[in-house]
Amino acid sequence: MLNNRESQLVKETIPALRQHGEHISTVFYKTMLRDHPELNNLFNSVNMHTGRQPRALTALILAFASNIVNISELTEKLERVAQKHASLGIQPDQYEIVGRYLLRAFSAVLGPSMTPEVKLAWTKAYWVMAKMLTGREAQLYRDFAPWTGWRKFMIYDRRAETLEGNIVSLSLRPVDGAPLPEFMPGQYVTLRILVPGQRSAQLRQYSLSEAPRPDHYRITVKRDQGVNYDYASGSSAASLALRDADAMTVSSAASSASDSSLGSALPHRPGVVSNALIDEIREGDVVELTHPAGAFYLDPAEDSSMPLVLISAGVCVAPLVAMLNAALGAGGSGGRPRTRRPISWIQASRHDAPFQAHVEALARAHPNLRTKFFKSRLSDSDVLSYTSSFENDFGALTPDDLCLANRSAEYYVCGPEKFMLQAARRLRRGGVRPERVRFENYSVGSFEVNLD
């Protein structure tokens, strides 16, 4: 652990990190991936090109430095990171590589202010964080056992979830035929495939869109047609709109149903995996998955009578439909309800809503489920939707739709960033406490929703 002097030295670097943090992160990734190209398959090259990955690392470093004397405040953030690392199979020896190149980047950018004393303090700080992460990841790997690596799955069913065919569900059975472990509804798997024209295998996270079944998993994929990014200025609307705050915390990008190129011959072309899954992968083809992981989930075994409100937009409905199915015992539990708690389903879509017929059938069978569907002009990307406004849509929701009369209601929100921001504002105006709301972000990094 750091002593008081070392902790103070780390905190004194915060102004420099705020000013130069993204530059440090960019230098770090550039040099590390140049010398260790085998690590390229762990990162999304579009997120690198747009700066979202360096910004995510910068935010984590700043959060760690700011809480160096109260690390318990970082538990939730580090849990999300550990879950993501475990889904990718990150190993302790890779932390050695990261630490070496990160501290080298600190020295290169900060120059003389990175004195030997400061470097020692940051070296110790890095290894405090690394040991917290590797310790938690070791626990996760033990929990995953005996499935701790890649496992082959055969696609046995494909189903278009929209009339446009831009959202498709894939049902997958394990090739080895062994029973599948349960998972928490809302979690995701990492998928690995070979895509023609790409230099390395492609890895993406996809939310599981079905309640746990012992014989198969289901993922739901949206065709990625690009993001709204200003390459000239090097910034996205999302990065400009989101700031650190102490309001409602949005979960990290655990799931990326919308994806981008990674280690490819065309390194910044979006949708290389989602388009392959929709256009080229057929029934009978084999892909590889890792064990389900993720910190955004509903535990259906919890005996609660409090209302449950599920709010989604676009393909981000995937983890929430798994939660709904699990809560009602649908899709794999003989249709017998597991809960009679009031459930409110709120879903936005550009055109026809994925799973709408299924949800409406559940509502007819379960009087405790109420539904609200509305149309919104989501952008082509469900990741950086900053061209649309949802204020009128959320303004039209009634207090009953949002279960505002019950101050103990639980809220799960998944959608484009602007959608989640405006959902958070609507809930805040309705008197919902931040700790009652959980968010899942389908893009890299974590951030705070500033509702001031």
C-alpha cells in the first residue's frame, strides 16, 4: 500500500492528468500495441481511432487517483472492469505489460514533473489497482470453472427481430453437448469469429437475450452502419455531453451489440462483425464464446414485491428481455411466473420494436406486466445517438408507467447515451433516487450522468 506521502504525490498529479490524460493514454496504447501486436485483438480499433478507448482509460486513472485514499469508492467501477477482463480472458502477466507501458507514457508526456519519487508512487498505485483487479478476476475464473476459455457453439436458429432485418437473434448450442451454466439475466458473452479480410480473430461482447437455459444461449445483434463522429475535431457528441458528476452512474460498456472493426485490413470500418453475423453466418456455422459475465443484471431469485421498471431503446432491449423472461419464468421455465411484483416495460424503437409481439403476449398472460411502446427517431447507430430527442417521449410517460408512486421501485435502463441521459432526467424529476436506477451503456468506458 502507499504511504501518506506517496498518496499525496499521486493526488498532486491530478491536474496534469486532467490536462494531458488522453494524450498519455493514446501514447500508451500506441507504443504497447506496436511492441505487442498480439494484444490488438483485445481492443476495438474504431474506439481507438475515435479516442473513446483512451478516454475510458483516462477516466479510470483519474477516478483511481482521486480516490487513492478511499479506494472502496471504486468498487463498482473496478467490478465492471474485472467482469470485462474476465470475459476477454485477461491474464495477470498482461498487467505487467500494461504497467510498464503506462508508466513509460506517464514519463514521456509529463516530462520533468514525473520525478523518480512520483514515478515510484504511481508504480505502487498501479499495482494496488492491478492486484485488486487480478484478485477479483481470479475469483471469477474460479466461478466460471470448468468453463474458463473459449467454447465452440453451433448456430441452430436465426430469427429477424425487425421487418427491416437489421436486428437478428441467433440461438446457439454448445458443440460439446454439456449443460450450460446459469447466468444472471442482463449479462453478456464474448463472441469470437474469423472474418475474411481481417488480420486476426474478431472479439465482441453481446448481451444474452433469453432467460437462462441449460441447452442453449441466445444473442441479439444489430447491424452497425457507423457512428456520428467528428474525425476532424477528434471528438464525439457523447464525449462533449458527458461529464463527471455524482448523480446516476451509468455502467461500462459491458455489452456491444453494435460493434466496430478490430485489427482489420480496413481498421476503422464499422460493423465488420455485426454485418458478418447478419449477412454471412448461417445455421450450422460454429462460433466461439466465453462464459457469461457482466455487472449489469437482475437477480430473479430475489424475493421482492417492489415494482420493476425496464426501459430500453433499439437493440439495447436485449439484456432487458432476458430479465423480463427470467422474472416471469418465460422462455425456459415452463411459462410459470417466478414473481408477481408489478413490472412496467417501456420500449422505444425507430420502426417496429424488437420482441414487441413476445412482450405483448407476456402482458396478456401476466396481469402484473404493463407495457408502453413508442416510436423515436434513433440514429443509425444505437451507440452515439445525439441527433435525436426523446424529451417528448419521456414527457408522455405517466407516473403509473414509471411506478413513481412507489419510492422503492427498481429501474433498469439500456439505450443510446442520449436516451439514457433523458431517461435519467425524467426519473430525477419524478423523485426517483439515483441508487434505485441502473444503466447499461453499449459503448466503451463508464461515465456519470450529470443531471444538474
